[in-house]
Amino acid sequence: MNQENSDNSTDQKTTKEIQLTHEPKGHMLNQRQAFSPDDESLVFDYRNDDSKIGENASIGILNILKQESRPVYSLENQSSFGPGVGAASFHPKKNQVVFIHGLKNASESRPYTFTRRFALLLDLDDPKNSGPLEARDVEAPFTKGALRGGSHAYSFSKDGKLVSFTYNDAVLAEEVLVNPKVQDLRTVGAFLLDEPVSILGERDDENFDGKAFSVLLAEVHSQPEHGTDQINKAYEECWVGTDGYTKPDGSIQKRALAYLGDMFTANGEKITEVFISDIPDEISEMKASINAGSKDAFPSLPKGVIQRRLTFTENEPYPGIQGPRQWLRSSPDGSLIYFYKKDDSGIVQVYAVSPNGGEIKRLTSNTISPDTSFSLSADGKFLAYGIQEKIYIGDSRSGEVQMIYSTALDSTSHLSNLNWSNSGYQLAYNRKVADQDSSYFQIFMLDLTDFLSN
């Protein structure tokens, strides 16, 4: 049953919303992987504005049962220019989190920005095991397996062996200033965990060793050829399947990354489509086959990475992947990749496409467009998203959608960052709650076990 966003519906089940945090400060969840592996905790940062990572000094952990939170990482030299920390994700199997960390030498002349940040791995059981995931080397000769700029938007693969990221290159950003043929483009890649990298040059706050080997996984072009599948931006990625996906010939592609790619149609219109990169199985071969890049070129992709376009929407009434800011999601078996797109009437719906390509399938029939990103339950059965401060749950197979009536306060707003638990049907998310003359992002939870089991 597809419900309109109306409080006058009479056939809706109800469920109770619990506010887990109350302090007069921000408690910002990431848009995925906020739950600990045992679902007993949530990781968050203390931002009260999504755009203020560079001004935030701490990462926190919330004990869900006790409804108690505490900082687990704090910067001592935080200023309005950085370093900044935020957007934390839990490892799927270990008591570790990864989050954005600005460069430690941030200042007014060198503030936090896209190219001046890195991934910090925080081991909550063994703090001595914490440190930068990526090696960073912005001084020639560059180091193979090190990045030369800023990463963010981290996501662990289900086996915990890789972490995806989006990336902007600091070396290219500098070259842009003197070379008009170069552009500072955004792309996606992955950290190969337990494959440490030592840089070639001197170590300082700009250049340092890392715990993982970094590879880029999408080829981007400063001037993509119109009417081709070349892209000039790759972003908002997700891992495909728990263990990859099945190809048409029955073989298994064990690792693949899906992402959004900006491209140009034959008539020069810029649109966004869904792309995928199939990744070789052998990590040793991936490491051996790349180069470290140059002052006017990205580090190379590993040999054997196959990049493909999955959606072809340029001839539709509303071409391209459209809607609120979104991150792609994949079914656990890897058979479907989910995304937002406008239907023929201009309403944003959830669609899905196979990693093998082919026809896209519309799953929802909303009468009002969602205004939050969407999230997919761990078992792949249910979608969750927000419309005008209400949470909707959709069956990912039938497309049936129901609006959740929660006990939200009249003084709340900015519903965002919906996260499903790793098992069961607990849903954590953010709302802003009014507090005297201000309002603060707080963490809320719904337990939908009974709601969805009937």
C-alpha cells in the first residue's frame, strides 16, 4: 500500500520513537555504518551543521541501552580553520571506527578543505593501534599506494578488508593554478587494509605513513567526450553485495564498487548515471600494477579494473539520477543497486538496476518526493527514507510503502542520516530538537521489529 504523507490515514500501525541524546550540542550520525558490530553502540561526531567538519573537534560513542554518550577522540588544537574530525563509520567486525581527520597543521592560510584531510582509524580496544589509514605523499617523487590529497565518505566492505572513499587530489589542485589543461576532479577508490605503506620522503604533518594501500577505482576525465561513457566526477559509492555479485555466465565477481558518475550527453547536457567498477581478486596484483601519478595526472587504476555504465536515462522526461543527496545501496546478494531518480511526473522514487546492467526497475510510488537520503536494511528487505519529517518504510521487493507514525516532538526538524542496525530492524537517525534559543542534532531510534514482522 503506497501512502501519501498525511496524518489523517487510519490504517497505519504505530511505533514509539526514543530520543537517545539530550545534551545541548550536536550529535551527528554518518549516513551509513553508524552501528557497532554488536548493535549496542552508535558512533557520531559533535557537529551541529553538516558542513562544519573542519570546525568539529570530537568523535563520540553512544551506549544505546544506557543512553549514555562520551567522547572517544578529541583534538587539542582545534580552531575555526581545522583540523576538524567527523563522519565516522564502524568496522563491521571489530571495535574500530574510521572518520575524516583534517591535516594537523591546519591554519588560517591552510584551512581544512577537500584536499587537506585523511582517514583516521581509531581502535577502541587498543588505542596504540590507531593511526592514519592512508599514507599521504604530496612531494615528488610520489609513493605508490599513497594518496596525494584528501579522502572522505568511508565505507567498509562487509568482510572488513577494504574501505571505500571519495577523493580529491592536492597535487592536481595546485597544478590547476598554473596549468589550465588540468582539473581537480573527484573520484572514488579503496583502502586495502593490513597493507601498510611507508612513504619515500620525509614525514611531517603533510606527508605520513599509513596502515593501508590506496588504489583509485574510477577513471575520470577533465574534458569527457560528449556522447560517450567517460565521466568527470565519481562519487557516493557503495560496495556491491556481501560477497560480490553473479555475472550472466554464472561466475562470481567477488568485489565491485558502484558509484554515481557525471557525464555529458551527445548534445552536451550534463547528467548523472550509475556506474560500476569490477575489481580484481588478487590484492598483490593490484598493488603491483599501479603507478604513483605525476604533477598533472592521478595515480593509475590497478590493472584489471573494469569500469562500466549501468543506467541510460538520457532520453527520459527527467534524465539522470536525481533527488536529495544520496549514496548508492546494494542488496546483500549483489543482484540490485538502489538509487533515487525522478519518475515521468517529476516525483523522486527509489529505483534499482542489476550490476550486470539492463532495464531499471521503479520500486516506490511516492506522491511526494523524499527529502532525505535512503537506507537499506541489513537483510535487504526494507528501505527507509524521510518525507517532510516523517519516516517511510518500503518493501524493497514489492515496493509497498508505509508511513511510520512516531512520537516526534512538535519542536523537531531536519530528519536525516537514517541508519539500519546490523541485525534486526532498529533504525537510528538524527533530528534537530529546539532548546531555548537554539536547536541541536540529537540521536533518535525506532525499534521496528514488531512493526515489520507482522
